[in-house]
Amino acid sequence: MVKRRIAQIVILVVIYLCLYHGSIYMVEYIYRNEDSEESAANRDSGSTIAMEWEWPQWQGPNRDSRSPETKLLKNWPQQGPKLIWKHGNLGEGWSSPTIADGYIYVTGVEKKKEFMVCLDLAGQFKWKIIYGLAANKYSGARSTPAYDKGNAYVISGIGEVVCIDTRERMIAWKLNAYKIFQGECGNFGIAESPLIVDDKVIYTPCGKQTTMVAFDKITGGTVWESQSINDISAYVSPTIIKRRSQNIILTVTGSYIVGINSDKGEILWKYPYLKEDKKENLRGTLMANAITPLYHEGQIYVTSGYSHGGVALQLSEDGQNVQVIWEDKILDCHHGGVVYHDGYIYGSSWNGNADGNWVCLDWKTGSLMYDHHWFDKGSITYADDMLYCYEEEKGHLALVRATPKKFDIVSLFQVSTVKGENWAHPVICDGRVYIRYGGLLLAYDVKQT
């Protein structure tokens, strides 16, 4: 009886702690042990394949969809570059792979549970951890892990912020941050990929209590929470920039483009991206802010689909305010992202959910350089003077010269025969291009021999 009573007390304490932290950590820890295929005795300290480059977070090293690599192929064979390997059973999702410290980390969903899979660079399964719950609508995983010193950080579809210890293969800490901070989001749930800034993990719950929150990346404790701008969150993953000596987090909420001081969480400025007269029609329905802002030499560019359009802002020298430089309605990017290169912006426009053109704008003036129709809209990544354009309807991947003169396709092939929802952004890392669609990840060799 005494042992049973002690066991009951322990169970009650565990339940209390889990509820207090808004977490189902213990349940998922059990899933982790069941799903891991290797024992602790078989754990290795790193991949057996050496790598020179990494892609440690959403949109790459600088969160700008640009790879710093060179000596990549300038054209491909007719059937496409050599397929090195492919791996399935990754679950439903549109997140991109994270590649760091000799391993690949990918998120997915099965039966409304979100999980992260670890592969080695040969595409071999290492382990899997269930870390949270999927969004109710379009439930596939959206959050691309952010890797930092052995930890991978993710945000689930219902706003759980999670730190996974990749060496111990366990959840280090977890918070139902959306619930704790009374977040408010749009119809499609949470689609944010976490940002690591110094010793902090950044998340944007929005709502009446706060706008953005910073957690200690080791403990999960709250470092700061910004004031509320009384808005809902969008589907944007923030980025970090430096203006003079100040580090500023740039993001887009349901109605605003926002600049936040990364040290204290002070909101420096907000720009009304969604005009007051459009809120009733767009907010929560056709509001689709999903593009991480671009930044270059004091200028910010933000775009969004559903005929929302884009805007270029000039950031003041002290980082305390912004002014409009120009606006455009042509590069009306849905969720495929945009890249800056050599004075121009490249991306695809939204002409409808199953249609879009590929567009180039002048960075300084917003002038249209080209507006080209090619299959459908899609996602874009830059490397070695070339654009990697992945159209979402029929799964064609094109190698395109990064020139404002025209949409100049050098090579293309069809990656996927799955129609529609090829939404994951291409990743270029260590001489490979990685393409994810559905539960499948493919690695192609694009390195010059």
C-alpha cells in the first residue's frame, strides 16, 4: 500500500509539472525510446562522411536562401543531376531539411503527431523523436529545425517550442508557448521556423499578451517578451540583421512589418503592411504573409500573395524607424520565398493558387525586369551565380542564370510526378541539392568534378 501510494504521488507530481509547462514531454519521451532504432551503445559522435558546408536553419546560414558555395555545376544532364540517394517515410510535411554537424534533420507528421527524423549524409536512418502536435488544418510539418551546438529547435503546428538534444536523442525542454502566452494565429496554424539569436530562441505567438518571445536556448526560461501590438501571427519565420551596433529581428505579423531589438525585446517600429480598409477581407482568410523579409544595406523588402503585393522600406541609420521607398503588385509571392542578388530581387508571383509567374525586380526602384510564365509558381534558392527554381505543381527543378535580362533556364528536369504541393524549398549544401516532397527526401550531386 505504501509503495502504491508513493507511486500515485509521483504520477500526480509528473502530471502537475507537465501541465504547468504546457508540455506532454513524458509521453513523447516514451515514443522516442520506442522509435529509436539504435541503442545507446551504438551511438556515434559524428557522420562518417566529411562535409565542408552546412545549412543549419531555415533558408540557410544567413536565412536569405543563399548558399555561399562555389564550383557547382553550370548545367545538368537531360535527365537531371546524379541522384545520390532518396529516403522515404518522413511523414507529411513541407519543411526543408537542416544539415549540420554531419547529419540531416527533417520534420514530418503522422497521425497528427509531429516528429523529427535524423539521417546521416548517406541517407541512412539514425533516429526519430516525436515532439509535438500538428496543426488542425494543413497538418503537415512546416517548421524547419534550427541547429545550434548539438541542439535542434523546432516549433510544432500548435505552437509548442521544443529543444531536442541530438546527441542524447531526447527532448531537452519543451513549452506550449502558444498557450502560455495566449497566442493568436491565422486559419492555417503555426508555420514558424525558430530563430537562434546568441543565447536565445525566438518565437512569435502574437495576441493580446505579447508579440514576440525569447527563450533561453539551454533552459527554455523566458528571457524577454515584447509588448503586444494586438495582432495575430502570420506564417513568417523571422530573420536577424545588424544596423550600426544594434541587432534587430525582422518579422511580419498578420498586419504589420515589425523591427524588434534582439537584446531586450523592445519594439522599435511597426509598419502597417495590411491597410486598415483591407483587414475585414483579408485578415485570417486571404491573409498569407509567409515570406521571410529580405535585407540589404539598410533596405528591407517584404512580399505576400493573394494580391497583397510587396513593399520596400528604408531603415533609418539608428534602426528606430522606417520609410516607404516603393511598392509593387507584381512580385506577389505566395510562400516560395524571394532572394536578393547583385541589385535584383527574384521570386515567383501568385496569380492564383495553381498559377504564377517568375519575376525579377530592381532592388532600388522596384522596376520590373521580367515577368515570365513557366509551369507554375514555386520556391527559389541561390548558389554560385545560379537560381534553383522548384515549381510546385508538377515538380520541375530548373537551373536558371541569375540575370535580370530574362528567366534564362539552362537545365531542368522533373523531380516529382506527384501533382501539387511541392512546397518545400530546395536546400544546397556541400555540393548537393536536397529536394523534399511529401514523405520523400532526395539528394542530387551538383558539384563540379
